[in-house]
Amino acid sequence: SLVGSEMCIRDSTKAAYNIDVVDFLLDHGDQRADNVVDHIVADFDDDARSFLTSYFTSGAQREKLAAGLASRPWAKVFHYLVVDDGVPTDVRSALVSAALAAIDLDQDYDLTTVFNAFIVEHYNDMPVFTQPQTEAVVKNIATLIGRVDVLIPDLGLIDDALRTLIVNGNQYELTAANLRTALDGDEARNVG
């Protein structure tokens, strides 16, 4: 039962490596979910890896868990989400998007060329790039893109607020279509 499992959380965070329990905690914004995430990040052992594989395959709150992992000091979170075999391919973009929306720019993430290539290939499938976000998230994403020197292939797919910052930072591929999009944005801003 969930009540019995919840009691275990107080006794042992590892006992909370249960998909139903973590679904419940994340769904209800329960602070004990933070304890589970903290434990995963602090001690990323075989049990934690096995749990994440199971959770990212069948958990109901996968994006919330990915966001929780990215908001902690776990340098390898993006490497894990992008390349680990335990992360199902069909949800990888959504998980990376959720994690990107939760980044803390004061954290030192291990962002490799594999991460950069993943962003370039999949940004158009990530809501953090294509749908409206809070001003803070937009600024964080634009800053991160600048830090890792990713060039966005098609500005037309990017949400307006993020597109403006990407254009201002020259973080897009120089193509005729992108230049038209960038200039149209400049004209729209100058008219307003």
C-alpha cells in the first residue's frame, strides 16, 4: 500500500525507489520526493540507476523527476538523459526539455558535444524551445545555449521570446530563412 510505502520513506530513502510511491509524491508536490531525488543524485549507484531506468520507462511523472534531477548539483544529469540506455528514446527529448526548464545556471553541468548535437537534432521536439516559458526559463535557456555554443538550425520553430534572445546572441545558423526570421523579428520589435 502507498501508506506503508510512505512510512518507509522516513526510514530509508532507498525504500522509496518504488515507481508508485514516487509517482504519488511527485504528483502531490510532496517534499519527500525531494529526498528521493537528493538520494539519487548523492549516491548514483546501481540501485539508483536501476530505479531511473524503470521510472523513465513507466513512471507517470517522468518529466517532473527529470526536472528535479536537473535542479540538483548533479553534473552528469544531461549526459545521463541524452546517452544512457536506461532512458527510453521516445521520451528522451521530453525529459531533456523538462530538465532544461529546471536548470540552475550556478550549477556546473557536464555539457559535452554529444549534448550539443542532441539539442541541435531535437530542439524542435522540446517544449522548452518551442512553447512559451517563463521569463526566467527563457533567459536560462538562452544563456546555456550561448555557453555551449549551440547554433539553432531553424529559428522559425523557436518560441518568440526565446527566438529574440537567440537572435540577439547570434546563436543560430546563418541561412536565408533564419536571416529573414531574424529580420522580421527586428522589424516587429521596431514597430512596437
